[in-house]
Amino acid sequence: MAKSKTQASLSLQLPLVNPCCAAIDVGSMMMMISYTDRGGISHLLEVGAFTENLEMAVETLRKAGVLKVAMEATGVYWIVIYQLLEQAGMEVKLVNAKHFKNVDGQKTDVKDSQWLHQLHAHGLLRGSHIAPEIFRELRSYLHEREILQQQKSDTLNRIQKTLTQMNIKVQHLVSDIEGVNALKLLRGIANGISDPGELLALIDTSKLKASDEDLHRSLVGIYKEQFVTILKYQLSAFDFYKQQMKVYETCIERVLNKLMLPDSNGESVAVPAKKGCVRKNQYSINIKGYLQQITGVDLSKIPGLDEINILEIIAVTGLNMSKWKTSGHFTSWLGLSPAPKKSGGKVIGHGRKFTNNKATQAFRKGAQTMWQHKGGLGQLYKKLAARKGSAKAIKAVARKIAVIFYTMMDKKVSYDARRTEVNQAKRDSQRIANLKKEAARYGYILNAAA
């Protein structure tokens, strides 16, 4: 007689991780909010995007006992509501829209907010990394200064076009159109001087590689009134952009002073002024001195990273590396880790992750300079570039630099160049082992001394 066996019915319900939470579908002029109050009742709230509407919505969520909020948005519409919720003491997650999918059927703001709310209640959402407020302020100033730098470069290109229209060739004889001598010549032309001899009298020709004869011939051109006028206003725009860049450097210095830790006596540490002349696009303030005091380590010793790159990275990541458990999590967040595609237990390819992360771009910029580096990272770059191409070499070396950055910031250790050097003995033994293995396939015995 067959025995019947009763099994306990399996519960397919997901556990409720965040019982009193909310989700917001952010728009330019309207916010759709789905939330659950203390009594477990779900609500839908549609509010406008004006400041008074957002403050009312935050107060409604606070009275309902909501402590955790998830939001999904494109563009920069999320920033204001994020800051208001953060000030109210709520834990806010900004969710990447690629990490979750909407339910089937017609897509609406109501369905988006409800689906996001349901996923957040079951703890199935992963928030994006958002640095603390002071680093967001620093990043804003850096972004604006970078835009001004690009506009300054565009203005220089237009100046060179104007010189070409005047058939003046001096920009091809000087190494830097933004240099001291070149700017003196440009200002002389803008002030109405058209005689090459008078223009050359404004500068020290001994500091230029070109001969006086070539310089004289290059300044013989067509000095039409419209070109001279355009050049004059272009130089005014150039001066304005340089002045605005220095204004933002003052704002950046003010933020860096807020990040400075006091000494053992509780007094603020003074950073000495920058020595020497300031090259083009460089900071007029001592960024390296500020970074050493703020981070506690000298990150500029990492090959490929200068103070500007380090400042851009810190503005994105912040100073607390505990956000990422290991260096592997950090490089994965940066999009620098390999992403193998597996099917049937075999690797069938590798995925490519496109990101506009400023920290990732800074690490990749540092890796691009490794082709002329003589250390271990330079050897790694050359080896990978010869085998797999420069694109993969840049990504691999950028990952190495990111691991070094994470380790120095997390453990507060100094940079050790010996750890990046190639172990030649280990490479030779590995080469011999590979040769022996290959020879054994064909029935030969390879002498160990080979």
C-alpha cells in the first residue's frame, strides 16, 4: 500500500524588509509618491515640483513615519527633493533605472512609483553612491571651472582662426599661443599696432626658437578693422574666463579648508602658498598640500595621478572607503573590473560597461600616461598594449591604479613602488613551466636550464 506524505506548503511570499517606506518617481514638474504609513496602509500622493510642494511632501512623509525613501529620475531633477529628504533625516536611495524593470502593460508614473515602492519594501533595490553634501559642493565648483577651461580653449581656437584670416603666421612659430610673449603680440595687434618691428619690440625674441627674420615675416598680414576688433573682444573673453577660473579656485579652497582636520591642539593647519609660476590650466592654490592634510597620505606619488585628478576623484568618492567592502567592489563600481559572460559553464565573451563617472575618467587619464612610465605599471601597460591593444591596456592599468588608491585611502599607508615592480624570477619560472608543459605535449623533455 502506497504511503502518502504531506508536505508543508511553501511560502512564495517575499519578506517585508522595509515596512514603512516610500518611493518617488521624479519629474520636471510633477512628483508621484507611493508610501506606506505606520498602520501599513499604502497611499499615493501627486505633488508639484515647486519648493513649497516638495516641502509639504517631505512633511507628509515624516508624519507618516517614513524613514527610507527610494527614487528614480533622469537628469538633475532629483537633487532638490534628495536634499530635502536628507535634511529631514531620512535614508534616501537614488536608484539606477537600468537596475529594475517596470511591470508589463502601459507605462505610467503611478505604476512606476508603485513598482519601485514594492521593490523597496522587499529590500530589492540598490542605491547609487552619493557623496556627502560637502563633496557635492566641491564637485559643483570643479565642474564649473572645467567648463570655463573648455570655453577658454575654444576662445583660443577662435583667436587662431582670426589670425589665419589676417594671414598672420606667428601662431605657428611660437610653441604656446597662451604664453607670455604670444599674448603680448596679440594685445599689441588688438591695440592697433600693425608694424612688425613695433610688435617685435614688445617681446623678448631671444626666448623664442624662431629667428627674428621669420618672426618679422610672420607678422606681415592684412590688418583689416573687423579682424582687429574681433581679436580685441576675443582677448577680453579670454581674460574673463581666466579670471572666473580663479574665482572658482577661491571657492574650491574654501571647501578644502572645511575638510581640513585640526591638529592635536585643536587649531587649524595652515597650508603654505603654491611656489613657482602657475602653468596654464593649473591651479593657483596649493592643491597638493591641501590633499595631503585632508587624506593623511600623499596620493600624488601614485604613477599617473596628479593633484587635479586626485581632487576630481575625491569629489566623487569622498574620503570614506567603507562604502565599498573591498577594492574589488570599488573597481566594479568604477566599471573597471572584467565582466565575463558565462553560458553552460564557459566564458563566451566579456561585457562592456559605459559610464560617465568622473572618477573613472580620472583613473583612465592616469593610465593613458603609463606608456612612457619606466616602473611596473609602465611595463604592464606596454605588455598588454602589445598583446591586446591600448584600449584594454588602459582599462587594466586604470584598475591597478584604482586598487592602489583604495588601499592607500582605506589603510592610510604610503605608496610602495616595490609592490608594482615585476618579479622577474617569478616570470622566468612561469615561462619555463609553460615551456615544459608545451614540450610534454609533443613527447619532449625540456632541460630546466633552458
